[in-house]
Amino acid sequence: MVFIHPFRRILPSLLVLFATLLLPGANSSAFGKQKGITQTVTDMAGRTMQLPAEIKRVYVNRPGSILMYAIEPEMIVNRSFQYTPEAQHFFRKDYLALPFVENSPEEIMKLAPDLILNFYDINAQTIDQPERLSAKTGIPVYIASLHLKDYPEVFRRLGKVFGREEQTQKMLAFIQRHVDPVAAKSASIPAEKRLSVYYAEGERGLHTDPSGSIHTKLIEMVGATNAAAIGKSSRKGLSAVSMEQLYLWNPDRIIVWAGLGKKTGTMAHIKSDPVWGKLPAVRNGNIHQIPYLPFGWFDRPASINRLLGVPWLANLLYPDHYRIDIKAVVSEYYETFYHYQLSDAELEQLLGLGDAVHFVH
């Protein structure tokens, strides 16, 4: 009787299995992370594409920088902002060392990303641009919606695409705990108690954005009204106004814009200008600097930084109605979205409550 080693009995079957796994398009949960294996996804513009099963390198546009940093900083291959030393304090050194690349197909190709993430409004123009960029670079472009109401879906989809569902669930939980309740409670503010708010932009505060603008969405969201009774000029906003118009509008509150990681001179100008001083809101001290590190909490860029602006503005305008523990909310946001734990002194400084703290990276 000839003895056949057990391994020789199963060897043909193993060879067949191995050959099958090498066939183009072969896939399974066990081998889904192998090089060459892809995932089929549909972005929020309805475009279907093939992506690597494991994405490691991502190029992002400006608004997408904040989103992708929250999801996974280590995947990002570029910066699209020039940060001030104060803003740099809140970011990782390896991220700050990334090359500054914005919208150049040639430079994007040099970075060799697996995916380009475009976080923007979704319309015919913003679909056409990524299509052309993908054609030039040969790199798939995923479009995600910039609209605040779509953020839960954005987080869910991208968490799955990037394999970071645990992190995006934390981001979604922030919305559920601190943004959704504000939107729900805002409807119960009586009409006679709804404050009119003027958003002062530009170096002299004489630019603004009207109701309906992506830049002032938060005013209505927290139950106030936009004092600027003007037409929308463009998506970038900054419609010019006159002091005569401001006198007629007579806003209850004024919130002052912030630069990208650096305080503008707008607040100082408004407080020192006698013409501005004739407005009751200025005279009575109802003027507020929007926190601005590392990005403005209200807009500019109009990205996920606005998620912190919702509870901040709600607490500023209607503290008794919302009863928000703003310090706890700010600390949670920075830890969840910037991966940064604030000290008590940093928290006080960000909220404009304490002595000056020099944020230097």
C-alpha cells in the first residue's frame, strides 16, 4: 500500500484556490485589502467610481482640509491654507510640513494621491470641474456636499470610504448632541424675542452677507434674524453696505468677522469710530468678536468649523433659552475635530474670557 502524505492530497485544491484569487476582479472580505482590489462607491453628486479598497493618500480642496483633518490627518498629502503661528498651534507638525498645493493638476499628480476629495456645493459647475480634474490627473475625484444639513450623510459616507467609521461616528455624535438640539429649540423662540443680527465683514465692517447666504446660515439656525436687508451678491459674499443702511436696520447685536487664524482690525475700528458709536448696539456693548482659531467659528471657510459656531452663537444670543455648557462643548469639538486637548487657559482665551495666552506652535 502506497502512503500519500495529506498535504499532497490537498495540494491540487490549494493551487486552484490560489489561481482563483489571482484572477482580475477576484475579491473577498479576507483579501479585500490586497493591492489591486477595489471598492465601487457613489459620491454625493451621484457619480460612481472605482477606488482602492484601502485608501492611504488623499488630496483635499480648501473646505475639505478641515473635514479630512478631522477624519484622519495622516491621510492628507497637501495643505491649502497658509496658517498663522497662532493657528499652527492647534495642528500636528507633520501636517504643517505638507506642501502647499491648491488646484494644480500637475502638482496634485506629483503627490500621487489615491483620491481627490472635493468638499463643495454640488451643482453643474462643481461637477464639471472635478470631472475635468480627474480626466487630467487620472485620479478619481469624490464630491461631498458642503451644505450643513448634509454633514451627517457626509460623515457616514466618508467614514466608510476611508475605513474610519469609528471617528466619523464621534463627529456625528457631536452634531446630535450640540447642533440638532439648537435647531429643534430655535422654533420655540417667540417672534418678539428674535434678535436681529448684523454680520460685520471687511476691515471697516461695512461688508456683510444677507439671509440665504452660506456665510450667515447660522443666524437663522439659532433663531435670530439677519439684519441685512439686501440682495445676495455672490457665493463669496461681502456685499457692500453704508452706515445709513445700518442706522435704518438698527441691529440688536453685531458679530464681527475673523480672519483665517488671525484677528482682523475690524472690531477695533468699529469700537473706536464715532460714526459706528451712534448705533445703539455699539453704544450698549452688544458687539462680539467671533472666535477665530484655528478657523473662524461662524464661517470663512464655510466648512465643518461652523458646527462649533452653532452652539457658540446660540449661547451668545439666547443663553437662558438654550442653557449650553459652552466650555464643555468647545473642549469636545477641539478634541473630536482637531485631535487637540485644550488646557483651561487656552479655552478661556479662545472664548475671550481670560488673560492673553500666546498660541505659538
